[in-house]
Amino acid sequence: MTETIPKCDPEEIRYSVKQTCDLLGISRDCLLRLTRKGSIARYKDATGGFFYYGKDILSLFDNAVRS
């Protein structure tokens, strides 16, 4: 995971799986593992695609830095 705070909007902005991986500096597989573990919430849009909110990305980063 990246050592710098991800530059994302904590408001109700949606980030795709790719954008989330890029912001955190992790692979899609790693993001899926963290999602299944319950470390970050994943949402589904009307077309069935998955996305993440900026607030959840920042929360995951904060938790990772603290541990």
C-alpha cells in the first residue's frame, strides 16, 4: 500500500476498482482480499459494476497506517 495519503474526495464521490487500486497502490487481487475481509466496503451500481467511496478508501488507509 502507498505510504502517502490517497488523493481522493471523502464526499460521495465514486471510484472504480481501477481508480481505487491506483490510489492505494495495490493490485486488484489485494483489493478483493481486503473487501472480502471486510476492511473496505464495496458498492454495486445499477449496471452491476463495483465501486468504492473516497471516505472508505481513506478509512482503509488510516487503519493500515495505524497497524
